[in-house]
Amino acid sequence: MPQPEKVLDPTRSPEEWFGNELRLRRKAAGYPKAGPFASKVQVSVDVLLKIEKGNYRCPQDLPPRLDAALDTDGLFTRAWAMAFGHADKRSRDADKRSPLPTEGAVPQLERRMLEEGAPTSSIRSPDPVHRRNILAIGSLLALAPLDLSALLSPTAAPSVPSKIRPKEIRELRDIASGLHTWDNAYGGGGLISQLATNSMQWAVSLLSVDCPSPLRTEFLGAVAQLGLVAGACQFDVYRHDDARVAFKVAVECAEEGQHWHLRAKGYSFLARQAIWLGDADDGLTNAEKGLVRQDRLTPAERAMLHTARARAFGKLHNVQETIAAVGAADDAFAQRCPENEPPWMAYYDEAQHNGDTAHALWDLAVGIEEYDPAQAGQRFQAAVRGHSSTFARSRAMSCIKLASLAMRRGDPYEAAAIGRRALELGGGLTSRRAADDLRQLGQFAGQHSKIQPAAELKEAISATLRA
């Protein structure tokens, strides 16, 4: 059921004034629905709506496109500094680092990419657990600037109600929305990992609570959505058992509630995790399960699952099937209509599609000397160009893979330059997956030890992972 639009108060904050003005002018320009306008200004529907609600920091490169689309003579470009410039300045001050040297000393990059010794904690049992009240639900979507330390203040555990109400469903969705944004921007480690674990424990405990029949389907969908997001965070920091359970809870809830789109997403995650762990056959099986009754799925969802198949075949070095699966993914993605996709698929844009299919082709390009690496390289380049800071982890990982491909099959000098860029992009992440990709790049760079830029890149990577 569509939710009513949030009533905006432009006097409440500069961000809400900006969002209110954008919504009014969008509609006045003949865009009553956000989807077509989001496509016109090259941003996801989810991001556009969050900016309009005052819940999201507008990217600095977006206002000129807003002004051009709405013919506002530079209004939003000028207003951006007033509404968001103070936060941008704080962000620059906080993230300020010494510039990367062109030669000589190795840069000392802030170590956030690797989460050593991440503890495991089970979400298998709905029994009561000791946990923290990590959420200020009403402010979950106030995403910029972030102060994640406030989310883990040691207070009372979240209460478990005697009956599921619309309130719990809204909270589950809000938690999932916040986690999704933070995970993509910063990786799944640190406080975000703790938030994912605690919120999933709470969600599982709710499954044993009485739920009125009229709310059952909606409730199961909300639990499934949180399971997908929490599992993705745990997957990113190698809490694989917890991630697998979260994904399976999501699939089971989606199936019971007949949320076929969430079911497809769950099987896609199970496929990706299995492939990452080296079980390409299991990954292929899960991808095929997700494609059962694909007539119920959107084009982006079909593309996502065909990409998972391609990655499985790529790991198996099956060239013919990999290329066929990439082609099927491309064909499905060509039919994508962003406004008709579910909100959780907004991330699967052209940049994401290029990056995911490039990962499948990467295994062929690196593992089979006779295979031409050009297609993989072009797709990685498109992914790096297309991803915004909202999807910082995806952008960094595509850049790392592009550097590895160039170091393995191309020009080591060019690869070293790309690798330096990858270090810059990955400096703020808490992603063990990204750290492992970076470690592999260092190994490839070590094969060119007599080439100074490659040797310096290897040393810089080692310093980053040790720090």
C-alpha cells in the first residue's frame, strides 16, 4: 500500500527547506511522480525522495542537474551551500589526509578497511538476549552528518511487544533503510555490524509474537527486508554463519508472505555468499532457485540473478556459460524501468550492473590467458565512473578489481595509478571483502617488483592493511 507523502516543514531546517522546494518545483514542472524525474537527473528514486524529505544530504554534483531540469536559473546550486555546505565542510575537515606522494614515502592511510577478529554472535534463537537500545527510530533516516556512536549507547534492551502492531512494522522498515544506506557508504563493520546483529536478534524475537492476520503479510515482508540488509552487513565482515541465517530467515518470511521480489533478493544474496566462499555450485543452485517463476520478477531482479549465475560460471572458468549468463543479464537490464522497481532494487542501476557483470568476467580474464580482458575492464571503468559516494564500497571494490586486472593482464604503470586511486576510495571503509581484494592487488603488484610504481603500491597496500 503506498505511503502518504511526508508533510514537510520548510522552517524546520535548511535541509527540509531544500527538500520542500525541490518537491514543489518538481511537481510544478510536470513530474507528479518521482521516478521519471529521478531518471532525468540521473539519481535513484530512493535518494531523490530522501532529499525531498530532508533526510539525506544532497550530493554536491546534483543541484546543477536539478537547475537544468527545472529551469530554475541556478537556484538549487546556490541553495546547496546554504543547506548542506556546513556539513560538507565538517566532512572535509574530518576526512582531511596528507596528499598521496608521487614517489618516495608510503602514505599512512587511516585503517578502516579490515575488521580483524570480528566476533560472531548467533541470531538463531528467538530467546531473550542481552542487547542495547541502539536505535533512535525517529532519526534513523537523518543520514548526514553521521554520528554512529550515538546508536550504541548502553541503555535498556528493545522491548518485545505482546502483539505485533503497525509500529513494529514501521520500525523494522526504518532500521532496514538506515542499515542499507550506511552499509553501502561505509561497509558493514564496526558499529554498523553491531547494529545489524542486534536489530536482527530483535526481529527474530518478534517472529514468536502474536501477529493479527491483517498485518501478517506486511510484517513478514518487513522482517524479510531487514534480514536481507542485516545479512549483507554481516557478509561484508565475514560473519558468514550469521549472514547465512539472516538470508534464510528473509527467504522463508518472503515465501510465507508471498513477497516474491524479496525472495529473489534473498536467493541472490545466498548465491553471492556461496560463490565468495568458493562454492560456485551452491551459488549457481541458489541463483536458479531465485529465477523460479521469473515472470513474477522485475527486469532488474532478473538481471541481478543472471549476474549471480554468471559469477558462478566465471568461478568455474566456464567461458561459454559465463558469457551466455552475462548476455541474459544484459538483456534483462535493458528492459529495466526504475520507477517500476521495488525500493530495495534502486541500488541496481547501470553502475551496479556493470560492476557485477565485470566481476563475473574478471575471473575469466585473470584465470584464462586466452580470454580477452577488455570487456571486463570496460565494465569496471563504467562502474567506477557511475557509482556515487552513496555506494562507496561498490565503487572502491570495482576500482581495486580494475587495478588488479591491469596489473595482471595490462600495463603495470597504469595499474599502479589505478591502485592509488583505489586506496583513496577505500580509505573510509570497514569492509573485509574490500580488504581481501586489496590484498590480492598487492600480490599482483609484487609480481612487478622491479617497476617502482608497482613496488610502491604494494608497500602502500601492506601499510594500509597493517595499520
